[in-house]
Amino acid sequence: MARKGDYFLCFLNILTLLISMTIVVQISKTWEIITFYGNANCASFLQVPVFILGVALLVISVLGLMALFCRASPLHRVYLWAMFLLVVVLLGFTIFSSLVTDKGPKETDSCADQSRLQDFSGWLQGHLVNEKKWVRIKKCLIKARVCQEYAKKLSALPPDVLLEMLLPVESGCCMPPSNCGYKFKNATFWDAPKSGLASKGDECLSWKNGHGTLCYDCGTCKAGYLHQVRNDWKALNIFNTCFVTYLILILAFGFLCWPSDQSRRL
């Protein structure tokens, strides 16, 4: 008769199989893992690695179930090595992502405060909002009507509530940089002061009142986008940490449930 540990390991592998199937089906169906602003896929850089994780979990969990039912030591050994490598890779990814998201705006900063690019790590700046990738992200943000949503909030919410509801990308992309001196008229229209702008930098000159321009080319927009990505990625890191612990538990039970010669004869 199989040991109680085998039943528990079987349960964990079935649970892992269900989790992996959910990941694979969800990404295959919608091809998005982090969704901003409705159905706009504006942060798709984690799609491929998470999809690969789902497929790897699917294969390993099936392998683990086969090893348990067949009571085959070679198959069980392959299963444990595969699980061990997955734990190492996922742990490495979690540590890396924690390092690249460690630098950012202070937690005490309000979402209404415009973030600055230099607040974020060089890796995030160089890999997520470089000139080539920003063209695609900007088109996505415009298509997602980010600033129209900001306008709705502005017209529907009192100022004190608005500050709590405003997303970093909205304050960065839908408003001119605060040091430029533009005068507010409505949600998407700001007048330049008659005395001239307080700053003549590229950031201030990038602002246009057109819905397709606004401050989408400003550094504050890129910083607001990185702020949003960083917040969600840090939440993902918490999930990854818990999931690595879960996989280590499975790995430990896998070693405890190593099939013996006697069990193979039963």
C-alpha cells in the first residue's frame, strides 16, 4: 500500500498541474499576463517567461504523477532534478526582479506626484522604456484611452479623493511637467503662461494639447509607466516568493517519497 506521503505528493502534483494549466490556457487565450487599463496589453514583457514557467510546471507535474504511479526510480530522479532546476531558475528570477525594482519613488510619494526617470533602476529604463519599445507602449497607452479615463476621474471626483485614485501613468502622461508653468484649463487642455514657460527644457516643449500627443513623449510619462510596472512587479515578487516556498515543499516530499525496491514490488 502506498505511503501517506505519496498521497500528499500526488495531491501537490495535481494542484500544480491545475495551476500550470490555468497559466498556459490564460496566456494562450489572451496573450497577456499583466493587464493595464482594461484589455490594453501595455506591459507584455513577462508574457514569454511566465508562459514558459506554465509549460515547465505542466510537464514536471505530469512527470511527477507518472513517477508516483509507476514507482520508477529513474523517472522519479528526473522529476526531482527538473523540479530542482525550476526552483533555482524561479528563485534567481525573483532575486533579479527584486534588485531591479528595489530603486524607485519613495513610498510616501503621492500618485499625483510626477515620478522622474532617474528614480528607477538603469535596467528598467534601458529595457522597458528605450526609444524602440516606447513607440509601441505609447501607441498602446493612447489606444487604451488612459487620459480619457483621467478626465473622467477629474470631472467625477473631488480633489482630495482624486489624489488617491490617480494612477502614476495618468499624472505622468496626461499632465504637463509641474515645473513648466502651464495653466490648467480642463483635463486635457493647459495654456502656456503669457510670460512664457518656466522651463524651456525638452520635457516642457514636448507637451501638446492634442489627445494623441499630450505628454506621451515626456520623461514623466515614461516614469509614470515604470512606476506602475514596478508596483505590479513587486506584487508579483511576493507571489513568486510564496510559490518558490511551495515548490520547495514539493521537492522535499519528493525526496521523502523516493520509491524503494519493496514499493515497486507491491
